Amino acid sequence: MPTRLRRLVLPASCAGVGALAWWLGAAEGYPIVRWAGVAVVALSVLAAAYALAEDRLPGAHGAGITAADRRPLAATRAELAARLGWEVRNSDPGLLDWARDGLLTDGAERRANHVLTGVLRGLRFAVFEYVRRRPGDDGLVGTTVWMVLLPSALPSFELRRARPGAEWSVRAADPAVVRPVLTAPVLARLRAGGLLHLQAEGPTLITHRPGFASGGAAQSIVVRETESLLAAAEALLPR
């Protein structure tokens, strides 16, 4: 069953129970039961509407994006980019060309949309909405991706953790090659940052969150995660 339809099963079931309660209350002359049924149906309709809209909200699916993260810093994406000295592009297929594994190879009809890009601290970065189609989903899936281009390639690895400040779990095809890069001081610097995910492949470093952020509705988190990823890149650069 497609993902969106699965999320409608519970609201639809509750609406059915509410409708039955309303019918029985009306038929048997129990006003309390009838109005309780009306309330259940109304709440079920609201739950269904939220389930249908969830994929279009910034930070859908538990990305941990708060109201403060959604606070607009400028009227539009273009105005935000102009204020920060960044550039705006509608799309950039070249951002996906480097990927050989992981998130950016996932699915079909892959696109990088609503791209914000620039240079900070001598490093080129991009923020974009990665859109693709996956088997079993009834629509396109969106993920906001932050990417930094490094001056030299790193061994491929992926770091994940449940919350800021927690220890990282490391996944690497060749841990022996990655170990000299992910030293204790480097991991300490990365642990102090706010990122929950970090992936290195070749000369690129990325992090991502479910949902859409770069389109303009979550400007605060766009800027914050860009700063966090750049700090991670600086920690990993050879000294």
C-alpha cells in the first residue's frame, strides 16, 4: 500500500466508528452518543488532512525541525541569498553526478531542486531539495541536503547519532583507511556540533534531513546546518 494511503487507514477507521456512533445515537435517541460520533468524525477529518499535508511540511517525518527553525530570515529565498552573498538556482543536476553510493543514488527520477550555493571560509557549499521516486511510494520523496566540496578527497564513511552531543556510530567500507581521518580530536569537534548525520564520499561532505527546507520555509535551519557542515569540513581537513 502506498505510504500516504497507509497514513489514512487510522483516521478513516475512526471516522467510520464515529459515523456508526452518530447513526446509533440518532436511531436510539441518545444525543450524547450522537454528538460524540460527530466529534470523532470531525477529529478524524482533521487527522486525515494533516496526514496528507505532512509530506509538504518542512521537516516532515520527525526531522526535528522546530518553529524557531522555520522562522523566516527574509521574505524570499532570493532575498535571503542576496543578503548572505549566496546564489539561487532552480535546479542543478551536476550536484548528483559525483554520488556512487548512499542517499544521492536512491530512487529514480532524481533531481536537485531549489539550490542555494556559495563560498564560505574558502569552501564551496550547496543546499538543495533532493527529490526522487522510490518503489512503494505514491509520490515523490523529498530530502533537504547540505553539501560541501572539499579541496581533496576523503575516505568514504558515514557517521550517525541519535541526538546532538551523543557518540557517533561509524560505517565505512574500510575502517582501517578511515581511522587516521576520524581521530579522537576530530570526533570531539564533530560531537560538539549540531549535526546528526555526516557522509563523506570523494571530495564531498553531506548531511541531510527529511522534508523540504531550502524552498524558503525553514530559512533558519538552512543557515544553521550550513554553518555546522562547514565546521565539520574544517575539522576534517588536513592540518
